[in-house]
Amino acid sequence: MKDKILKLQSKVNMETIYGNFNIATFTDSTEDLMPHIALFTDQHNWSENLPVRIHSECMTGDLFGSKRCECGEQLQHSLKFIQEHSGILIYLRQEGRGIGIINKLKAYCLQDEGYNTAEANKMLGFEEDQRQYNDAIKILDYFNVKNIRLLTNNPDKLDFFNDKKINVVERIPIESHPNETNYSYLKTKKDHFGHFLTKL
């Protein structure tokens, strides 16, 4: 299968509650209604070691404030940090660890029966985590980024950069305090997926 070539499709300046950003869409076709999105500060303020957050879409957490995960809190924290320190947030359209919103909600039902997030995805016929980060690399390449400070708790994101031309010079933790609803979800992230979580 031929690797798709991402192109900048549109860009505009946008004032937000976190400050002023440029917002841009990236996809290989103007007919794609679900492009990846980059929010970034003015490039003339960028440092050599650029703060970067690669955030996978989570409609339930990002938009509706679900307490079942910490994604919404991570997104808010990242936008504040990137505005303050000048960088890029890449919003990848891979809902539910890459299984989509329909199957994500089915996985939630299985979690309500006592299965963890990894088990639920496998029971639905998917891998535990189907997310890919190649498109994030392409977007960073578009901006000619070489060295980054990555906002993440996920070791897989760090490992993904091991054989890439973009160098991760620092990992910036992005933890939130667990609540009653997401405690077991975060525990699975730590114990099963090896995420760097210290507040459990």
C-alpha cells in the first residue's frame, strides 16, 4: 500500500481561551473530511528544542469532558503549556486508540463488565492499541522540526522516534490526578502499557 503524502490544506489564525494559535489541517486529499489538525504558535518564537504534544482524538474526553479517561485534561494542559512555551500540538484523528468511536463505546460496555481497556479491545477483534504516529512525523517534517521536547507519559511514543530523524531531547510529563471513575483505566495504563504515571 502506497504511503500517503500529507499536504497542508488550510490554515488560519485563531484566538482561543488558551491564547492565540495558528490552526492548520493536513491530509492527502481535499475530499477527506477528517484531517489531522495542528495548533501552533508563531514560528519566529520557536526554540530549537520545540515543545510538542501528539494527541490522539478522544471525543468523549476532549469534547464532552468524560471522567473515564484523562484525555481532556491532557489536551487542556498541553494547549496551555504550548501557548506559554511556544510549540505545536498535533491532533491525530485516531479515536479510541485507533478503533473509532463506535467500537470505543462498545469497549466501554465491556469495561463496565470488568474487563480492562486492553482486554476489551482484543475481545472486539482489535489490537490493544492500534494508533500510529507516522502522520505526526510528516507534519513535524513540514515545519522542519528537528529536536523536540515531547509532552507524553507513553513509552511507545518515545520509542517511535528511536529510528526517526527527529530527536526527542526531553520527555515532559503530563499527568493528572486520578478520579474514582478513571482510576482502574489509569492503573491499566501504568501496569499493562508501562505509562509513566506516579500519582496512582
